[in-house]
Amino acid sequence: MLLNGGAITYYAARIFLTNDDFLTQSGPIAFRTLSLVISGTIDGGMHEDLDVVNHGTAAVRFNLEVAPRCDFADTFEVKSKKIVRRGQISTIWNPELRRLCNTTRVQYISQQRLPALGHHHLIRGNRAVCKRSTQL
């Protein structure tokens, strides 16, 4: 569950989350026992840190599953919770470098106004628009 989040500088963001009640093999974990802070920066690539903190009085054991993805949802899609998945995403793991690389290819259509002609043209193409590399 999202608590708060946003940009902390022009190249970094931080998101604060907490848990709902859930069951594990070791027993239940109560609402808001755990916090997850996702800190991300963009500087010559994308880097994300995941920090999990137990705010309870007892130790807990659970599986943390992470599914990295790329998307190009705009602000209005995120706020309306109606995100349209676009393009083709490929993920490659490099075990020697311990690096995960996601590449998204998007079919795009844009309208451009050509001043000399005074009307709009649709431009179609296919290009790689996202490269995300994560060091683990």
C-alpha cells in the first residue's frame, strides 16, 4: 500500500510503501508491520534500491518477489489507474555482470504539423525507446 512518494531531485525519486495483512509459512504478518522504500536514480542508467524494514516486535520471514518492467505510462494514466501496456518488452539477464537489461520497443504514431503545407501528417515508426539496466 502506497504511503507517499515523489521526486526528491530532478534525477531521483523515492516511494514509501507498507504491507496489508498477509499470511506466510511462518504465520501472519499484521498490517503496517513492514515498510518498503524504493529509491531510484537516473544517471548514466537507472539504479533502484529496495529497503525493507520490520517495524514489529518479532522477527518475520516472507518471500519478496520482484518483477522488473519498463513502461511509458503518462501521469494521467497513472492517476486514473487506467494504464495501457504498449510495445514489446524483452528482458535479458547477464550472469557474469549480474545485470538485468529490459528493452521496450514501441510502435508510435505522432502527428506533426508541416508549416508549409498547413496540415497534419501521421508519422509511423518502430524504435527502441527504453533501455533499463539494473545491477544486482
